[in-house]
Amino acid sequence: MIGRRPRMFEIDDIIRVGRELGMRRLSMNAVAAELGVSSTALYRAVDGRWGLERLVGESVLGDLTLRDDPDHNVEQHLLSFGLQMWNFIVRHPGLGVYMQTLFPRGDAGRLLMAHQIEALSRRGYTPDVAIALSSVIAGVAINYAVAEDSQLERGDSLEEQRREVTDQLSTDENLGEVHRDLPQVEHAQYVRLVLTATIRGVLSAAPPGRPLDQVIADLAAAGVGV
């Protein structure tokens, strides 16, 4: 209708609709459709796809409150941190890709990093080493959460493919016997095992008190000839 007043919306409306859609389904067109406005109107409100992802992603991340048990040593603390990150991301499909692409992007991400710097500083680490350690563990947690998210998205078709691969492995001349003897480990337990192994590795290279430049130099020297 000529002269019809355009539908009004606020940033909070964009965030609300974006969260309802979820990070996996988030797009400018989807949010505009849910708001009942044109994509052009939405582009005037946010800085394109990057701006929309940041608004919604930081809102979701703001719900993550990291618990820090003061009785935990460094290994226990980092394991708890990694598992908390992994569990939260798994519960919010699409969030892992947002974090994997670029992290931290906004206030919520920076607060998480600041929390980790403070927690590791109390355990004898300087801020630069604390960031490095946290980034490694967060990266592992994010990557495994993204992998699980991708598998869940494929649903039943993945199970069919998994059974086919398992059947092929079990009858393989070289791998069959080994594969049949492998223990069955739930995905959550496997993530815990990988995180624990990673943490023990990085802590052996970066104990409290060792400067980051020395950690990097030691690791570089260890890789000579590889």
C-alpha cells in the first residue's frame, strides 16, 4: 500500500529472532523474514552478515558462565575449562563455527578470555602464557564440538555411513583384527581423553613461571629435523 509506514524493529528484536533461529540457521534473509521487514532494512541496522553473527553470537556466549574451582590444580582447571566450553557449544548448534572463524569477536568472548587469564594468573602464569594455554584448550574444545555438530546435522544418513565404514574395517585384511579389539568409547569420554592428553602436553612445555618466548623457543628447537 502506498504510504504504508514501514515496520519498526530494534536491535533487541534482531537478537531475539536470531537466537530463536539459532546460529546454524542464522542469515540476513531469515532474520528479515521473521521480523517481517526487507533485507535492505536489516542491512541498515546491522553491518551485514558479520555484524549479525556478532550480535547474536555474543548474546549466546554471554550465557556461558565459566566455573573455576579454587581447589583445582592447573591440569584440573584446564580440563574443566575445556569441557565447559565443549558442552556449551554442543548445546548451541552453529556457535562453534562462529567461534572457530574468529574469536574473540566481542565483549562476551573477551570476558571469557579475561576470566581465564585471571584464573591461570592465580596458578602462577603470566597473562601472555595464560592466553596461549587457554587458546590451545579452547581450540581443541571448539573443533570437537564443531565436528559433533556436523555429525548431528547429518542425522540418520551418517549412521548408515558409519555402519558401512565399520563393516569395511572389520573385514579389512590389515585393520580388521585391530579394529575389533578397540574399546568402545563414548564421544564425550573421547573428548575428555583428548583434552587431558593435550593439557598434559602443553603443561610439560609451559609450566608456571616459564616465559612465553622461552616456551616457543623450546618447542621450535624440539622440532628441528622433523
